[in-house]
Amino acid sequence: TIRLRDVLVKSRLWLSAPVDFNDPFDMKGQVRVDGNGKAMRESMDRILKTNRPELSWKSRKVEVQRIMGDSPEKLPALIQGSLDSSLAKVGVCSFSTDARNIQMWSHYASHHRSIVLQFEVARDSQVLLSAVPVKYDNAYPVVDWFSDSKNKLRKVLLGKHSGWQNEREWRIIEIGRAQSYMPFQQQALTGLVLGCRADDKTRATVGTILRERAASGAPPIKLYEANRHSSRFQICVSRLRSLD
């Protein structure tokens, strides 16, 4: 109810942290440690500057030299830890391009008892056009830490097991904004679809929040209802005039 009110009334999206995902394999990457000595030292210096801010410039240089010279076997684990730490701070909001996907309704809409929200990208291009498509594969994306500096996070942020490709997922990704809100233009939210198992309590809750939305001055949205097809494993979506 809180998240629904956030979107419908307050016009803001919740940016989840990867640790909150239901799939523990999502947004995972494998670090590869290759590169020349200078690139490796510079990268190590950046990692220590972020993860150990109490170290002075001189102390960081000493620590980099120690790791590179005395404990090179610890380098992959250290860098992997830095990657995991960076990912934990990323804020993610996910969308799908398929509102009729039966599995999606089962996984993310309380077994068809909840709702789906419809957005129109053109009505808030600044926010919604920042969404990018997920890349599906059977292996973790490999991150070449020292030569892939610009894309090291992007590969991991968009990586997901191919078993989920039916989701047709797009993601808004905000570095360093995990578990925070992102506002969007009110008019970008254009529709709401009730699940085929939505009961009277769900309808009443949605109705209450929609009245709050109207009272706030936000534009009205179209209402739809999902129903089971009479002869196929398929969801049909039809227009609703009201929740009564």
C-alpha cells in the first residue's frame, strides 16, 4: 500500500538495492584481474581511497605497494569485494514491456491478486528514457577490472540469467542511490491493470488511493482488468469504467 501510494499519489519510484532482489544471482559479476603494473596500481589506489578513506595519500601508496608486491594472491578477492560493495549501493527500478505475461503476474503481483502500472515514456522522457534493457545469459558477465573502467559496472548491472528473459525487463539504474526515491512527472503514469484474482479488498484499497490522487490534482488514469482467456493459457486485458 505504501509503495502504491508513492507511485499513484506522490509520483515517485522506489529504487531498490540488489540485496533486496528475489533472485540472488541477479546483478552478479566475475572479476578478471589483468593489466599492466601502472593500471593495476592506479586502480588499487582508487579502491583504497573509496573503501579506506582514513588512509592518507602516503599510506595508500604504501598499502598499494604491499598488496601488489607481498600479497598479489589477495588482489582478486579484494577487487571482487570492491565490486560487490559498489553494487550494493546501486538503486534499481525495473519495468517490463509485457503486461500480459502470466509468470510475471505470478511472481511480482501477489499471484495475480495485485496490480500492474502503465507508464508512457514520452510523457517523462528524462526519467523513463534512462531505462535500459537487461542482457540475458547463462554465465556471469566478466569484468576486466583494469581495462574496462568505464563499463565495469554496466555489464554487471544489466546481467541476468537467461531463464528470466521472458520478463523483457528494462532498468532505471542510479549509482549510489539504493533504497531511495526518484520523482517522475505525474502525467507519465497512464494506466492501472487489476489482476484476475483481485478481490474486493484490493479494489477498495486502489479506489481509496485513486481518490487521494485525484484530490492531489494529478491527472486521471485509465483502469483495466486482467482476465483469463476461456480456451487458452493467456491473459486478456479489458477496459474498466470504474472499480464498482
